[in-house]
Amino acid sequence: MEWISIVVLVLTFLTLLALGVPVAWCLGLSSFFTLIVTVAVMPASTTIAQRMASGLDSFALLAIPFFVLAGEIMNRGGIANRLIDFAKGLTGRLPGGLLYVNVLAAMLFGAIAGSAAAAASAIGSILGKRMDQEGYPKTLGAAVNITSSTTGLIIPPSNVLIIYSLASGGVSIAALFVAGYLPGILLGLVLMVCAAIFIKKHNLPASERVSFGDLGRYFWRAIPSLFLLVVVIGGIVIGVFTATEASAIAVVYTLVLSFAYGELKLSELPGILIRSSETTAVVLLLIGTCMSMSWVMSSEDIPQMISEFMLNVSENKWVILILINLILLFVGMFMDITPAVLIFTPIFLPVVERVGVDPVHFGIMMTLNLCIGLCTPPVGSLLFVGVSIAKISLTQVIRPLLPFFLAMIFALILVMIFPEISLFLPRLFDLI
């Protein structure tokens, strides 16, 4: 009977996905059809509805709408401009420095907003015109913008890490947040190295030299924005407030800062709230349907069956990790990061724990892996954001993207092989 449930679940999900049904509906309907294999229609309907509601009944999930709102306010309130100016002061004087500026600004923006799409949109819009003026290839600028924006999903605060904590059954959000710093910085560095190769190949120009006085002025202007990192992450780490409370503080802080900068008007708030609500609604619907699917899979012992199957293939930790990473790289090409984390965490986490992998390390590794899928066709959301901002076609950007894909995979391999990249800081702060 369990194998029948697996067949029904997989076939209905893939069929609905192929027909173009939205992912959230695919998850909910495939869960329902799987459940009616063993129970009547009415109890199945009631159970799915109950599991969706109970899956959203989580205090930690309140952090998602607040961080989404904070990102929207940052995008409009002049905070992105100040971070880009600071990044430009640090790296703009180098040959091809605007590519380094893009990566560094994405890391800083992501470290405050926690949104890859917001980073790609804000930074790409501001730097794109400047790159055009200085003769940068549009496709290269778009490739750097697309891939560097993923750092915001690893460097905290990150909604994806909050979702992983929920799907894993309670891995510490504070530990995950702190664990994301070194892998996120590593990812940014390998992307910069990759960009350096293109800079030499295309003989790209350096921007105007920034004096130490101007650099100090840019840093001074960016300090209020950067201080949000200290408030949010510092407060979580030392236990002053939870991640959810930190997200609410982030909204208040960015709102006050944006009004103080004079770049946000009161009349713009309704539009910001509507866009934030739309994004939040999509994410929470996905979470609700994913939680119903997770419950159905657990009730049919599907994770246990997959776990036993994989461990029968091999009990070697490295074989298991390589196999899981290959599966996730494939999954990421066809599924967005939120449902992928919610679906595959309950399946793969028990397997890796059996072979001695720390759940915090696995969460960072999984997130980094699925970030690659955001940049790949056919459904990579960052890919479409990036080409839309750069006003180029999808086919034009694929070739320059390939070396950056390889750089991201190299960073993933390093994180997989050396767990201390993820675990050093959480252990230093006694979070694990």
C-alpha cells in the first residue's frame, strides 16, 4: 500500500505540474489524491484543510511577512543606494570594479533584507545603467547580478532558513542564521574570483578613484543601514529577542530610517503593504500545502521508506551527501526554493542524521544547493528577474552564466566537504 501511495503522490504532482497548475495547488491536490487511496473523500478533505491550518499555526512563521515588508521598505527607502555607494567606495577603483560592487552590494543588501529577488531588482536597476555607460557587456552584468543575489538567502536574516527550521522540526533559527555568514561570504568570494576572470578577458575599465575621504563619507552614510545587522542578528544571538520579534524590529527600524532619509513618502506605504501582502500570501499558501503533503508522506511512512532505500544503497556519508546534492540540483531546476525545502527536508534530514551530519550544516548546504536552481532555466525566478531588469533575452545570458554556475557548485562542494565552514560560528557562540 505504501508503494501505491508513493506512485499516486509522484504521478499526480508531476502531472499537475506539467499541466501548468500553480505549485501550491499541485502540492495540495496531490496530497488529497494520495490520502483518498486509504480513506474516504470527506475525511481526506477535512484532514488536508486541518493540516494546512495547523502547519501555519507557528509563531516563528510571523517572521516571514515582517522580513518581506522590511525588504520592500528597504528597496524603496534609499537604503539600497547607500549600500551600493559604500560597496563602490570599497571596490569601484579596481578594473571592472562595478562587477565587484554588484557582488558586495548584494551581500550587504541580502544581509539586511534577506530577499534575493529584492536584491536583484534594486541593485540591478541602479548598477545596470552605470555598467551600460562604462561599456560593460549587458549579459555579463546580468549574470553577476543574478548569481550574487542568492547570497541574501544564505547570509541572515533569511526566510528560507526560517522555513527550513520549521520543516526540520525545530532546528535553532539563531544557529542557522549565524551558520549562514561564512558560507555566504565564501559564495560571494568565489563569484568575485569568477568575475575577475571575465574582467581580464574583456579588459573592463576601472571607475573613478574614490578618495579615503569619500570612502569615509560613504561608510558614514551606510552606518545606520549596517547597524540593522547588529540590532537584528546581535539581538537574536545574545537572546534579547526571537527571530520573529527581530523581524518586527527590522520593519520599524527600516521605516524610521527611510522616512529620515526623506526617500519614502507616507502615500507610498499602501502600495508597499499590498506588494508585501501578495508575496506573503504566496509563500504562506505554499507552506500550508507543503505541510499537508509532509503529513501525508509521514502517515504513509514515505520518508522512512526513502531513508531505508538510500541507506541500502550506501551507508557512507559522502556517497549519501553527493547523491542528495545531485537530486537537489535537479529538483532546483524545476521547483522554487520554498516548496523544495519544505518537501525534501523531512525526507533527507533523517538520512543525513543517520550518517552523522549536523542538521544545521545540512540546512546551509541544502539552501546553497537550491540557490543554484534559482538561477537556472526553466523556472529559475532570479533568472527571469535579472534578464527583465537588464532588458536582454534568456538565451543571451545562459552562456555567461555557466562559469558562475560552476563557481557556485565549487562553493557548495567546499561547504559539503568542510562542515566547519557552517558550524564554526554557531559553536563559537554556543548555539549548537
